[in-house]
Amino acid sequence: MTTTKPFFEIYTFEQIRNNHEFNGNTPHAHELIEIIWTVSGNSFLKVDMQTYSPEGDQIFCIMPNQTHHFSIDEDEDAEGYIIRFNELFLQEYNSVYHADLLLVLIQSANIRYNREIRQEMGSIMDKLIQEFSHQQLYSPDILSRYLNIFFIHMSRQSHSQQPVSQQHHNVRQAKRFIQLVDQNFRSHKKVSEFAEQMCVTPSYLNEAIKKATGYTAGHHIRQRVILEAKRSAAYSDASMKEVAWDLGFTDICYFSKLFKKETGYNFSEFKKRQEKVLAV
């Protein structure tokens, strides 16, 4: 599935039990981030070359372009949820984006949630299902906020324990890279600059980051810069020139084009749009 617009959907296992797009034996890939939460019962999931047979209460994240297939037995009483969204949905509706989010999603199968957090997350799922089924005015904003809270619970739990198994080398590289981007995005804009810090070649870094997260290293750098620009546009009175200088750009025209390319709006349009949203 390819879409150039913000995209989000959520279903229960009961809703997708007879839908072969979700529940079938044919491996497929798409450009969406997919979260599968198996609450109870038996199911089967294969992501790339890794096979899982969750027996309830596990969360898995499938990154863009990963080949996978998922199935639940039609005669089983398996319960759970499937959420699918694209990165444009996260960008458009100001979802949480921080240095650990993608790594939390990648490591999700190794995270065990305590009873209190599971109840909170289950409540959020019910609210997401209800809002998605009604699709009223401002539903995308509400869906995004609930999704943010879900991510925060995942992040909290992942920080309260060590992963059950040792992280894959690419994941360790991705974690280090994303931390460096978060610390240096104002001064460093090139993949080669981060590759030098990590003592690897730019091509190796790009390949490792894409395998771990589904996105290139350059993509992560741009998104971290644009996130900060969007925050400044939404929550400060700074002009585009001031924001560009603060983010380390000396070419204001280049910054303007980059902002428009990554957000779909020029700086002033985005600022006005956010003022209307915050005023609601």
C-alpha cells in the first residue's frame, strides 16, 4: 500500500479475522508502520526471516517495507489489535517524535508490560477504536493524541527494564545514531558527519539505519531538524529567518524549500495553521 496522504487505521482481531489483507498466508510489504498487539490467544507472525508464535500479551512493530505475514486461526478466540499508519500521519498531527521512539517500536516484542500499564494501554485502544469508527470533526487530531499516549506508555516500560535478548547490531547502531542526531542536529546536517563520529562509512551507516528503522540516515536527520522547526513555528513568535539561523542554516531559501518539501506547507502557512489548531 502506497499513500501520499496522512493515513491511520485500527482494527480488532475480530474485525480482521476474515480479511485476507490482514489475516492470511501471503507475505507482503508496504510503506506503513504496523503495530500488532496480541492480547490473548494464539497467532502466527513472520517478519522477514524471524518467526513468532505469540501466546497473548505481546506487541510487535513492523517497520516500512519489511516483508511479513500475520495469521490468526478462524476457530481461535485470539484477541488483539492492529494499528497501521504512515509517517505523514505522525508529521501532520504533531505526534510524539523523540530519539527513542523508533527504537522502542523495534524492540517492542521484547518488552513486558505490567498489569497497570496494560490496563491503561487497553483503555487507549478502546478509545482509538471508538474515535476511528466515528470519524468526526478533528478525529485525526484526537487519534494522534491517543496514539502519543500509547507510545509514551511503551517508552516508559522499555526504560524500566533491560531487553530480554541482546540487541541486533543494526539496532545498536541505530540507537547510537539517533542519539547523536538528537544532540547535534543543529550543527550536523550530513550523513557523512555522523558516520565520521561513529567511525563507519556513510553508505554503511545508511544501510544499517534503514535495515533497523525502515528509513535512511538522511531521512532521520531531516525529520529531526523539521520537527524542531515545526515546534518553533507552533510555539514561538520567531520568524522563519530566526528559526533557520537557530537550526544552523545560513541559506534561508534552502531552509524554506526544505520546510515546504517535508511538511507540504510554507513556513507562514504552517504557522497560521497551528495557531488555528491551538486556538480550538
